[in-house]
Amino acid sequence: MFEIGNSLREARVRQQLDFPELEHSTKIRAKYLRALEDERFELLPSHTYIKGFLRSYADSLGLDGSSTSTSTTRVSSAARTRCKSTHGVCRQPAGERTSAASRAWCSSR
């Protein structure tokens, strides 16, 4: 399975780039860059931001940002779930359908 976080981290480390430098060049806050590398997508504002941030971050590291952001169905599931845990219960926004994968992702958090 394609692991976007590891790919981003490896490219960043290989190029010896640090988060403040990348924050300046991408205009994406360092906390969001870390969240992308850690695959903590629930920390990002919305699905649209996740796709855009992935594309920009990957492009800045010399990776194919377009295919990176579209080839990650796990990211889409995670972004749509936007888990809001309260006492171990995952609440979905009203009207959204959930897949088995997104329910599993949410319950693992």
C-alpha cells in the first residue's frame, strides 16, 4: 500500500530540508506539514485543504504532487470522516455516508 507520509518524510530528509524552510516555501504551516507526514489528516481543516496541501508539499519536494493527491483514497476517507471523538464515540457530520474503511480509521483514533 502507498504510504504518503513516509514518502514525504523520506524526500524531505533526503534533501535535508527542515519544517521552517518548507513552511516558508510552501506557505503551509509547519504543523500541517507534520500532520501530512504523520498521516494525521484529522488535524487538517478539510478534504480540500488536504488535497491541496499534499499537492503543494509533494511538488516542493520534487514528487509528483498531482498523482500523490489523487492516488490516496485513504486520505479521502480520513478527510471525509473528520472524526470528532467524544468518550470513544465517533460522530459523523449529518448526512454523510461512511465506508467500512473510514469507520475503522475513526475507531482506531
